[in-house]
Amino acid sequence: KAGVTQTPRYLIKTRGQQVTLSCSPISGHRSVSWYQQTPGQGLQFLFEYFSETQRNKGNFPGRFSGRQFSNSRSEMNVSTLELGDSALYLCASSFTDDSPLHFGNGTRLTVT
Amino acid sequence: QKEVEQDPGPLSVPEGAIVSLNCTYSNSAFQYFMWYRQYSRKGPELLMYTYSSGNKEDGRFTAQVDKSSKYISLFIRDSQPSDSATYLCAMSEGGSEKLVFGKGTKLTVNP
């Protein structure tokens, strides 16, 4: 079974631009979560989607948004990029609420 | 006080050693406890997933949860160079929802 797939693997953007990251969950998984990983803060929860609805949201500004499609694939968008948004963005999926999260290999975003 | 505390290391051990990794937490509502392994330039890989207190063993890995002390551990027996990675503890109130991670412990196993 294929794992969580994230595209692109690497992105370089300029301050003020916006970016869209894509995630395909494991087949059959309906819950998709996004996390930001930085050396200083570690892994931090961004948001979680289930059946196209956002169920939970972390403490990030409104510039960070996401959505989930009917096939469970998900995208996250960051608008008006700041230097501090440089990070590894990880997508994860789970089969049910009681089952563990499985992560993709992430998208490395660099903002210059 | 951070919700989850994990010693960042680095930790360096000889091949074959027993490795002990630990996390403490402050939120008594946490019910689900996980350990992930992360290699450089890869995403976290699930190693262990436990609910509530107790022990769980999987091959060379043993996870322990002591909710009364708010303390979780991961033991690696007969450590191998391929175990060299960063180990992340994670926990949540509800399964896969809103995991809170430790900062990770970087482990090196020397041949």
C-alpha cells in the first residue's frame, strides 16, 4: 500500500508570495492532518480535516489555510509568506480517530 | 512549562547497547502515546502506539507509559547503526487528533 505522498518535495519562494502544498493520504484514510516542523519549535499542529471538514486547528495565523477534497486528498495554502514560514511541512493521515497518524516525507519550504 | 519535555541529546552509544529514551508531560488528559523515528530528510515513521498506561513490546522496541508519573519511555535493545535517527515522542487526548510532540532526541549508534 502506498504511503502518504506530498508534492512538491522542495519549494523556494519569496517573501510576500503565496504557496500551495499538496497531500495524498494512504488509500482508505479519511483524516488528514498538517504539521509544521522547524528546528526551534519542533513539530507543531496546523489543522486536521475529515470528510472535507476542518475539525481542529492549531495556533497559527489565518495566512495558513487548508482544504480537503472528496477523494480525501488535501491542500494547504500559505499566503503573504514570511521568512519565519521556512520549514518542513508534513502531512499525515489516519484510518480512524483511534488509529495512529502516518506521515509523508514533507515539503521543504524556503522563503527568501 | 512545556506540555511535553524531551531531552534533545545528542545520545551516542556503541552497537549492541540498550537505549533508553524518555519524555515527561504535564497534561493529564493525554490518553494516546506514540514514538516516531525520523531519519534525515524523511518524515516521522511510527514505531509504537499505545493507549493509556502499561507496556508494549514490538521486536527490539519496548514502550512504557506511566500516567501516574506523566512519564513515557522507549527502550531499544541490541541497538544497531541503522537505529541512528531522531526519536520523537508524541501524545494526544484523542487518538490521531492534535498530536503534541517532544522536540526529539538525536541518537547515534556507533559500529
